[in-house]
Amino acid sequence: MFHRSNPALLWLLAAVLALALAISVSHADSGTVLLRFSHVVAQDTPKGMMASHFKELVAQRSGGRIRVEVYCDSQLYGDDDEMEALRLGAVEMLAPSLSKFGNYGLPEFEVFDLPFLFDNLAQVRRVTQGPVGQQLLQRLGRQQMLGLGFLDNGFKQMSAHKPLRTLADFQGQRLRVQASRVLAAQMRALGAQPVVLPFGETLQALASGVVDGAENPLSNFLTQKLAPLQSDVTLTGHGYLGYAVVINPRFWASLKSADRALLNSALAEALALGNQLSAQMNEQALTQLQRSPNVRIHHLTAEQRAALKQAAQPVYEGFARSIGASLLKDVQQAIAP
Ligand code: LMR
């Protein structure tokens, strides 16, 4: 038998076990926590700034005991694998765009993708910061995610190698979209050909000519360095891009309640900052692009905008069922003045 035949080895094993126990007890005592936050955009975007502010607040308020590691620019995970990484516990926090939840069994989130639904960010906030937003955050639980809040980026603009002002301009253009069926339908309704691609692959796809154009808020357009690849930006403002901050529920449940409160309040402040910066950063990006000699900026006339909006209307009927007619009604009611 082992203990009789080799007492020295038994002693060693006991010592190793005691050491392991001591280490785990001391970890539990010191309460150190690591929270990995992965996202796909650049650091100098509303989401990137929100994430770094969150990290700083958490470090200050926990005296460095809770460490937030932020991985931007799809360094760790991209659109194709970040949700899976969250579920498996390979990262603890994400802030995917609302357009990306439909593919993960939450089609109601595609309501935000409906073209020309919102006219301004105040309308968006009435949805995200009100009862509809709360209801949507709760639904994330169905897919093993805990929703902690919403963040704006802003309104998307079309870019290509030519202005996209009329249906004739869109005809046959291959335009990159996020993996949202509503966005694909929107492009088809306008006469374009949607090409679904992860965000991290868009630059390359534009550079190689796999796609002709894309739709982005200007902060993403600028920080992804798409300007050298797209000569024309048309200020269509046809759709909204925003995010939900989600966390792994097992990780959340493993925290002490005081730590959950600390993280919640730091996140609320970081989200407020991100929401404050979002409009500002898109404005600054526009100013910068207007100064760029390689990019032409185009505006829509009221008639051109009305014609695109009308062409996109069938998307509403096509998706009322999967989004949920009653959710759509609640959203429209929240938007109504
Ligand atoms: C996109 O894929 O275009 C956006 O969701 C990227 C982002 O996170 O802003």
C-alpha cells in the first residue's frame, strides 16, 4: 500500500495539499477578483472610453483588489466567439452591439436595427433607460447572460466609393453588415447586397474589395481607419448602434454582495460617461473627416431621406413577428412625443 510502502512520499503529498489549501484560503481572504472585459472596437471610442473609465473606478474604489483587464480591438475574442467565451467563463464581461444578440436566440434585440426607427438619441434613451430597456436586460438571462446596462454609440452613416443618396446609388453595392437579419433585410430593401462580416474583418474586406462599403457611426469609421479605403461618406443617420453590457452570471453570483455593489456603481458612472461622450465623439469624428482631403461627405435632402425611409418600410412588416409585435408597439410608444 502506498502509505506503508512510501512514508516520505505520503508526507510530501500532505505538505503539497496543505500548501494548496493555504494558498486558496489566502486568496479567499484577500478577496482578489479578476474581471476580463473583451470588446471589438478601438480604445478611443465611446465603448473603449467607458471600459477604461470602469477599470479605473474599480481599481480606485477597491484599492486594487478588483482588477479589470480590458481587451479592445478583438485582441482576445471577436464577433464570432466572444459570446461563447463569456458563457464558458473565458472572459467575464462584454459589451456587444445590440445587433449581435439576435443570432444568440434573442431576436427581440433586433428592434434597435429597424431602419429610420429613431430620430435622435433622446428617443433611444426613452427606450433603453425605461421599462422596455429593463425588460430587455432581463431577457438576456435566457441565454446565460446577465445584462447590466446600455451604452450608446450613435447613428450609422453609409460609406462606399460613391455617394449613397438614392435607391439607384445603392443598387448592387455589396455592403458589410453585422450579423443581424434586420440589417441584411434593410440593405436588400435599399437595393444593396448585404455581406455579413465580423467587425474585425471589415477593414480587410474593404481593402481587398470583397465589399464596396459599410454602415458605421463615424467614431468607428474613423478609429478603424476606414477613411483611406472609402472615398465617400453619406450622412444617412438611418440606424442606431448601441450596446448592452453583459456579464457571466456564475461569476456575478460568486462575488460578495459588496463587490457587486461596487461594480454596479462603477459601471453606472462609466456608462454615464460613455453616453455623454458618444454624441461628442461622433461629432469630433465628423469634423476630422471633413478636414480629410481623401473623404467626401454628403448630406441627404429631406426628399432623399424620405425616399430611403419609405423603401425600408417593408422591413418592419417582415420582422414584426420575430421581434414581437407587442415589444415593437412598446418601443414605438416610448419614442412617440
Ligand atoms: C460593428 O460590428 O459594426 C459594431 O458592432 C462594432 C462595435 O462594437 O461598435
